[in-house]
Amino acid sequence: MALSQLGQIAIAVSNTDAAEAFYGGVLGLRKLYRYGDLCFFDCAGVRLMLSPPENGERVAPGQGAIYFRVADLALACNELRAKGIAIFSAPHLVAPMPDHDLWMAFVKDPDGHLIGLMMEAPKGYALPAA
């Protein structure tokens, strides 16, 4: 058996309507469909499933994170701020790599799950002045 590309990621949410509004309306992910309390989005070929936890358990925030690639980290953060989303961790250099620099910023979804925004920038990249 050989595993390869991810097909789906599941995230437990306490309120499917609020999560649907955040992931679709705020982050701009393309909604595939909704079936009862399950809501599915397309993330460049990987399906994201938002659903209440099984057995009525409480959603535990901060267990893992989803990272999305963005072309322009400063622009993405500014767009989220304009939508009223607080930037939990401002854009910062995470790792200087041999051929690029890895920059990240973080926001939280309505349940407190971390959403990472990552940009692989050219060496020496500096954030534009705010």
C-alpha cells in the first residue's frame, strides 16, 4: 500500500453555520456542498469537512492547525482585517531556507482552531510598510 495525496481533512466545529460563514465567506474557500451538519469545501483538490464532534463531545480548540498558501501574506492579512478578523500572530519570518524564506501569520476560526497563512517568499523579502 502506498499513501499519496490527502483526500480530505476533517475539523470538528461547534456551530456548522458559523464555520461555514467563516471558511466560505471570510476565507473565501469554494463550498462543495452541505449535508445536514456536515459542510464541505474545496482546498485546491483536498476536501475540507467541517462537522460537529461525534457523541456530542465538546470542541477542543487549538488542536492542530490548517495552513493555507498565499501569494502575498501582507495583502491576505489586510483583507482579513478588513473583514473584521483579528490576526492572532502577525506576519513573521519563520524559517530562512536555502532558496526562499518562509513567512507565516495566524488567525483563528470561530472555534479557536489556528489557521496558518504561509508564503514562500524570495530570499531577503521584507514586509511592505503598513
